[in-house]
Amino acid sequence: MSSDQSSVNAQTVEQTKQQIRSLVGEIAQLSKSDVNAEEYYAAFMQRIVSALAAVGGAVWLVGEARRPELAYQINLSESLLLPGSADAKRHLRLLNYIVQTREPQLVPPMSGGEGEEAGGNPTAYLLVLAPLVGDGVVEGVIEVFQRPDSQPATQRGYLRFLIQMCELAGEWLKSRKLRHFSNRHSLWAQADQFARMVHESLDVRETAYTIVNEGRRLIGCDRVSVAIKRGRTCKVEAVSGQDTIESRSNVVNALGHVATRVVATGESLWYEGASEDLPPQVEEALEAYVDESYSKNVIVLPLRKPGHPDDAPGGGSNAAMLGEAHFEREILGALIVEQIETDLPREILEPRVDLVYEHSTRALANALDHHSVFLMPLWRAIGRSTLLVKGRNLPKTLTVGGLILAVLLSLFLVRRDFQLKADGTLQPVTRQDVFIDSNGTVVELFVKGDQLVKKGEPLVRLENHELEQEWSQVLGQIRETMERLDSLQQAKKNSRGLTDAQLAQISGEYVQLTERAKHLQEQKELVELKRRNLIVRSPIDGQVMLPWDAEQSLMHRPVLTGQRVMTIADPSQDWELELAMPERRMGHVTRAVDQFGSDLDVSYISAGDPRSPKFGKVKEIYGATQVRGEEGPTVKITVDIDPRDLFQPSPGTTVTAKLKCGRCSLGYAWFHEAIEWVQKHILF
């Protein structure tokens, strides 16, 4: 039976060791993590108490006065929690002794030295104490309350275990300090970069965009904005993360209203969800903006023109940032900081905002002062121009300046032909349009485009049902009249037995019918002429000029008298150019005609043969102005050309011509239209 009991005890001991090893592993893993102090000390103390099967324990950290302060406790006696009690003072002196000597100790229950200055253990538990050392400095004391009935060797084991755990906690403190120093170094590096960038430019807009974008990175918030005060209102100048600002946006307008209301009060605004204590006008504008932007925290700081720090109550940037009412300086605008998804505590947010505020207000004040200098763009240009005449830049400047001067002089001194450009078409001189003489519908087209025809050759046949009906009616009336005349003629021959009155009536009717027959014959000839005109014939020998879609536009379509359907041109005769000169250039043409005569020289190229220019002379300048599509008002000018210059000419070929109107300076030849525009729209 004793062997069974021994095996059970051994198994229990092994399980206990495994549990302790597991707890030690958890403490080691916890010491490598990046948890905050409260979570670490709670988890650390709970595992030590579990591993040692202790009654309780406490973590004491050295405060600013180098006095131990309670950070976490498990089952700490109430007498030790009362600051003014004798037990608490005695226990505190014991902790101070451990901090000063840096020696771990086992303190029996109800023990200690005599005298008021002596420390001791006023509890009924064995105190296991070990200093918490981080990077060579005592940061606190770890205390474990253990039952006093254990063996001395076991008690020494408690102390060794606690010392080892304090070493793990010391490593956590060391890594925590390193992280803190690293974060602080990174923050100062970002602050240094922000300070250099925000003071880099004196342009107001560039400075504002640098403040919002770099300030957002430094603060760690979701959005930073800058509003500039103009008059009594504030206009949002820049928003972080946005290249441009839509001034008509509801969010931007609402943010401008908030900045205007806060700047009017002269005090800073820290909104963290509650707006009951705010002035009514600020509360109204802020609630409208929060509804639009969904911001959780909004900070609005009036940007005051900086002065000497000693002028502010409190003597520093905090007084300026808090916007105290008695710190009266000119307000330049507002810095707006927002948290939408982030949730940084105010103790972290405030110093970062303070840093951004200080640099921002000075940089913005410098930029606004620089921008307000009279004729600043001119002074800036003059200042930049001085760089061109210094050092190595002088030869380059002289060279470039000489080239520019040479170009300008050439524009005034060099003379060239003054030519006016106009578009036109190539046309045969002998050509005639074909018009419709009678209304009708096209039923047959006898010719095709570019076909050669003779004079009188049919071109188009029309059909007019009303004209055919009129023809039938005239024929019927003529037949009826002739039959009546024949009957009257027979009545005259057989006049026996007729009275004189009847003979007179027959004679009168005969005269009337004769006149009617004559009138009907003339009407027949007129209708017959109209019928003949239903076949449109070529007026001259030549070539048919038809649109490419003539069959679609003419066949089975009604046409009216006087409508032009095609043109017949004789390409074997002389050719000419028809130019459409814009009316705005006719003043130059008129002056050239008065000076050199009407036969001005013309050079042209055709769309079909643009290889080399051909030449001609002005034949006639028409006085009337016509509107031609996109070209607007134009004047028709015809030009005589040499047919031998043409290669397989085609009527209607597009040409581009230049009309020579004397000589002028190179600058006027190139820029005369710009000069005329200035004279017309600015100087007039």
C-alpha cells in the first residue's frame, strides 16, 4: 500500500512541475509581447501566484518621489491598503529597504525591527520579496504572500523562483523602454521633418497643403484641414489627402461655418461627442458638420499671429494653443483636426497637436505676410532675374538675350511678301447650270456624272400628272368646240325656213366659238410646251457635273420650277479659280488693289496635285458678300490661270491659294490676325 501511495505522490509532483513549467513558459512568452503595463502586471502576478500556490501578491512600482506605489494586487490585506495606518507605513518602509538595497528577501510573518523608522512584515504571511530591475535601475518590487508553514528549503525555492520571474519582467521593462525611446525618436524625427517642410515655402497654398498632409502624419489622426480668415469668414484652403477642394461641397461649406464660428469666439474647441456646453452658434454649426462628416472628435484651434512666447500667460505654446481669451493677437485662420476612425486619447493627441500648431501658425503667418507685400509677383520676378547675371550664368544670359533681340529685330526689319490665304475650287470658265422649267417628279435620269453630252441632249425626264390632265382637258374642249362649229356651219348652209333672229343667233354663237377655238389652241400650245419641258436637255456641249448621290437625291423625287439639278461644264475651254476670301481680310485686298491694280498675283496648289505651286492673276473681285458654311461671310474672287499648268483637271477640285498684297515686316506677316483681333476687341 505504501508503494501505491508513493506512486500517487510522484505522479502528483510531476503534474505540479508540469503546471509550473507551463506557467513559467506563459510568463516568458508574455514578457516578449507588446502588451501595456496594466495587462502585463495583472497576467504576470496571476501566474506567479498560481505557480507558487500562494495566498496573494502585489506589484509595487517606484514613483516620481522614488517611493513604491501599488500597481496591482491579489488578496492584499486591508490594513496595508490604508495609507495612514501603522501597518501600511511599516510595510512601506520594508519595500523602500528592498528598493535601496536591491536585495531579495524572505520576511517571516509579524517580524521587523524596533523603532518608528524600522520596516517589517505586519501580516501573518511569509513575504517573498524581489526587486524588479529594468536596464540596471530598480523599477519596483514584486511581493508574494505565502503560507508560513513550509520548510526553509521550500521557502528558498520560492525566492529563487521569484527572482527568476523578476528577471523575465526586467527584460520586458527593458524592451518596453527601447520601444518607448524608439517611438519617441521616430516622433522627433517626424517633427523635425515637419518643421523643415512647413517652413520651406512662402506660398500660402503650398504651406497650407504641407501643414495638412504632413501634420496628419505627425498627429496620427484621420483628417487635418486649414482655413484662412478673409474678412469675418473663414474659407477652407486645404484638406489632407485631397489635391483640390470643391468649394460648393456640403462638407467643405459646413467646415468653413464651424471655423468661422469658432474663430469669432477666439477660443479653441475640443469636441469629443458632447456639445451641450458650447455657445449656441458654435453648437449649431458643429452639429451640422458632424452630421455631414461623421467625425467622432473635432479640434478647432484659432491660428493666431505669433508673438514672443513670454507675452502669453503661462509663457509658452500651450497658452497659445488653448486660445485663452486674454491672449489677444490677430487670428489668421484655424487648424482643424478630426478623428473619424482613430481614437487617440487626449493626453497623446494634445502634445502632437501643440507641436503642429506652433510650426503651422508661424509658417502660415510668414507666408501671408510675404503674400501681402505690394507688387510681390514683380519683386519675385526681379529677384529671380538677378540669378541670370551672376557668375557662370552671365555668358548664357547674354547669348540667349542676344538671340531674342535678333529675333525681335528681324520681326521688325526683315520684309517679306504679304500673302492672304483663301480656299476655293477649280472650275471651267464655260459652264452653265441646268434648271427645271416645270414642276414634276423625276422618273428617268439619262446621264451619269462626268459624262460628256451635246447641246440639246436629254438629261432628265419628269412626270406631271396634273399637266397630263390639263392636256386631256384642253384636247377635249377643242374637240367639243370644233364639233359645235361644224354643226353651226351646216345650219348656215341649210338656212331656209330660219328667221332673221335665228340666223343672227347662229352667227353670234359661231363668232364666239371661233374665238374660243383660237384661245384653246393657244392654251394647247402652252401645255404642249410645258410637256416638252418635262424632258430637261443640255444647254451646251460639255461634261455633266452631278453629285455622287444623284440617283438617290433625284430619282422619284419632286422638283420645282427654277430648281438647279446639275451643271454642264466644258473642260476643253479655259479654267479659272473661284476663291472665297474671308470678309475680315478684304481690307488688305482693297488696299493692295488701290496700290498695285486689280491684277494681283496669286499662287495656289490643288488637292489633287500639291507637289508644286502654280500661279495666276486676279480676274475679278465681286462686291457682294456671301455666307459660306463655317467660313462665315466671304467675298468671291475669280483668278485667271494657265490651263497648261493643270494635270487632268476636274471641276470642283479644292485649291488653297495665296493672294499677294505687297510687302510688309516679318512680324506683321505672321501675326497680323492677332494684331487685328487686339485692335478690334481691346483697343476699339
